[in-house]
Amino acid sequence: MFDKKQKSYTDLLGKTNRIVEGTSIKGDIISQADFRLDGNLIGNFESGGKIVIGPAGSVTGDITCKNADIEGKFDGKMQITEFLNVKSKASIHGEVTVGKLSVEPGADFSASCVMKINTKNILLNDGQRNTK
């Protein structure tokens, strides 16, 4: 009588991918789920979610995602649409474009940084607010 839709395999496990310390990847990663990287990535990362680069993690390449917490090393171009949190032991070099930025004391943030205005608050020419 009541058909329950089965959850997908990723719904049952949660939606966080993990690359552990001691693992190196050369190539690009594209994922809609959140991602935790404690290993090394030489390549680009793209996600509709969040990336966490742990203290042993490093990325050399470009990152495009919604949110990021960086505690390890990053060298390249980063585009974060919402929030970038740079921890005290992080090392970031390159170009960064963010919505909001938090940098803890002690972090090595040697990057050019552009903060983009949230598109929800941009006024249109006729004075109405854009809500897209």
C-alpha cells in the first residue's frame, strides 16, 4: 500500500568522501558530496559541497566549491562561493575568490584575495532585490 523509496547507497553511508593520509592522487576530482582530504592531490577539485583539507593534506591545483576549511597546504586558484575558513596551521598560496573569509592567527595566507558580493543582495536597476 505504501511504497517506500529506497535510499541510495550514498544516502545510507552519508555523503562525505575521504582521502586518507599517505594517499596521493594525480588528476581531477569532481564530486557533489562533501570531501575530506588528508592526503595529497595534484590536480583540480570541483564540488557542489564542502572540502576540508586536513593538517596533513595538500592540494596543488584549482579548487571550486561552496565551502572550504583549510588546515593543510594549498597552492593554486581557489573559488569558494560561500565561506572559506583558514585554520592557524594552514598555508595558502595563489589566488582566492570567496564570499566570506575567516583567517585564524598564525596561518600563512600569501594569496591575492577577492571577496564577491552575495548575489542575493544585489540591487537590480529598477530597485527590486534579486532573489536568485
